Amino acid sequence: MSRSAHPAGPRHADVLPEGHYSAPPTDLNALDRKVWAQTVTRDDDGVVSVGGVGVGRIAEEFGTPAYVLDEADFRARARAWRTAFGEDADVFYAGKAFLSRAVVRWLAEEGLNLDVCSGGELATALSGGMPAERIAFHGNNKSVAEITRAVEAGVGRIVLDSFQEIARVAHVAQSLGTRQKVQIRITVGVEAHTHEFIATAHEDQKFGIPLAGGQAAEAVRRALQLDGLELIGIHSHIGSQIFDMSGFEVAAHRVVGLLKDIRDEHGVELPEIDLGGGLGIAYTSDDDPREPHEIAKALTEIVGRECEAARLRTPRISVEPGRAIVGPTAFTLYEVGTIKPLEGLRTYVSVDGGMSDNIRTALYDAEYSVALVSRVSDAEPMLARVVGKHCESGDIVVRDTFLPADLAPGDLIAVPATGAYCRSMASNYNHVLRPPVVAVQDGEARVIVRRETEEDLLRLDVG
């Protein structure tokens, strides 16, 4: 079978393709440990709890939709990354995945550093108590005001993304009478096996300075000549949601090649190399992410092998896992509103959120799991599509899934692995209020980012 053409794209065609969904699971009540936070359990009545707190209590106390974050899981994953890389490397949590002052405090307590990429993220990091020297400032178009604040605060490094930024940061630092530690972000021509919008190391995209054509070498030359800059290393990031380590091997080979050229031409061995983040997590049972210790071992061996071949001292390695830490630790809790069976196709299940709290399905064709969490069900599985309440046909949360056929309005369902990018990319489309983030641990639940109110919306509207 093939879809008929439609000007709005294939998702609007009137014929379903073959193989557009997998076979139904054998047990709709089972919770795959790969995609749910560590403390998530289901009791004999089928009610799911996290951190010892049931979803019914969470919904009653905090409302739905809500992002529910397992604090113990977050801390455990942060520690696992810190332990895996040890004292001879640095782990920078990528704040873009999800950032709040509570998260900043957890990171500081667990010994991680923090990567920010805007003035707002920097303000949150400083307000949350992260020592400035443990902050890296990213971004492809940092304003003079943002750079000034970063330098004045004493951030540990600024990652330079263009020739203009090399001059801009040097000027700000020199005017403030200091030397700013910097890295240069390069694009190494590696096409990560990921979505086009989150593959970041091929040349035709907005990030970094291309290695090709001698541009990266010229950037290094300029940075070494400017009094306001202390060049400490090279940064490379090849994409996001990556499971295959081969891309990192190619990237490391090319970055180490640049380090060798820098030594040979300028007599300088840069002490650091940042391999970025992008390590994938399990959104569905089909995903098979690596553990932090496996990743650390692989990356360390890759860099060590390349440096040995180039006769270079092995630089200090940095990585930036954000999604890999926070992504699996949270789920989004929804209440079912309407159920619309379409005979011969599927059943549309509408929830009280949607693309305003999770844009990734619409933006990246991201895949998610979903489960009925407020009760047990022995009903037959039905092919379903979980959609939101927004005035947009692309307002889809889970494109193809199976839910119990006795699903009813008022039931609670949850979508796991929504800790990364969902709250960070949330919007007020249709003037829908952004959900709260509820942290749960040891039988207690508390709001760390409160739900927006209509007063919040109207406060910005000056009339």
C-alpha cells in the first residue's frame, strides 16, 4: 500500500502504509525498565508510583499535565557519569536539556560542571549556585552583553563559534583587564546518524568553524595571537541521540589531527578536547543506549589511541551529556479527555497537553512510549494515536502506540523519557499554560518549576 499525495505532506494522506506500527505488546501493563525512571513501579491495582508517590496523588495535588522528575534517578545518573570519567576528565551537564535552580544545585552537589548557551541559562546557573569556574558558555551568536556578563562572572570557558566571536570575546576580556579561557568549536565533517535538525558536525549548518579549507587552523592562529584569550582546547559536537560510536572515532581522529598541526605550527599542545554530548537514550523498547562506563571507556580509548599515533600528550577530555542524564528521569502525566475511534484506522486519544509541552514529535518525528498509569487493565490492545488539545493537525504526542481498549476519559496516562527538551522547548501555543515540574523523592513530591498561570500570561501583555 502507498499513501496518496497531499500538499501538507505524507502524514495527511488517506492511506496507511504497510508496517507503520509494530505488533502489540504481550502485556500492556508492563513497564519497560529501559524507558522509565528507576523508582517507577506499578502496584497490584495497576497504579503507577514514582519515588514512593502515586500518580493519582500527583495529579490531585499538582494537576495535569505535569512533568514528574525522579530526583534520586537524576542524581544517580549524574554520579554514574562523574564516576565513569573519573578525576582526569570533566563532565558538563548540557543545560539546554532541562535547567532549573534545583537542577543546578543537584549538579553542583554531585560534582558535575554545567554547559549553558544563553544569558538566561547563565543567570539560572549562577542563581542556582553553580561556581562560575565550572560553567562553560556555548552558543553560535552570543551578544556582547552576554559575553560581558560571562567574563565578569568568571566562567571557566567560553566556546568560540565564529571568527566574529573570537574578536568579540577578546575585546570584552581585554577591556575588563582579564584573559578569558576559550575553546574553539569546529565542525569536522562527520554526519551523525540522527535527525537532520540535530546533526551538528557536517559542514552545511550553523554551528562551529569548518575544519575544511583551513578555516579552523586560521581560527586557532587568531585566538593564539589575541591578548584577551587563553586558548585551552578544541570543541567538537557531532549531533544528538546517537548510539553508534563510530562517528566519535572519526571526529576524534580529525580533532587530534588539528591538535598535531597546532603543535607543529605554533609549538603549543592544547591541554583539552571536548567531544560534546549527543549520547542517546531509550524512548521506546527498540532503543538500546550504552551505559556511561561503556561510553567513557570507548571515548577514552579512541582519544588515547589517536594521540599516541600523533605523538601527542593525551589532553583532558570533556563530555556534555544532558539528555543522557535528565531524559530518562522524568515522565509527563496527562489526563485523557476524549477518545475518537476511526474504524479501520486507529483510535485518537486526546490529552490535556500536547505540542506545547512536547514539540519533539512534531519537530523531529520523535518516537515515544505511553502507558495507562492510573489503574490496571485486562482489555485487548487498540491501535492508538495520542494527540494534544491544540488547533493543529500535527499536534501529536505519540504517533503509533497500543493502549487498552477500555481506556476512558479521566484515565491518567504517562509518556516516559520526557525529561530532556520537553520543558525546555515548551511554548504557550493557543495560550496554553506550561506545566509544572514536580520532583519526587522518598515519598515526597514538590514543585521545582511551578505551573504557569493566566496572570503570568497577562502580565507580559501590556495592552
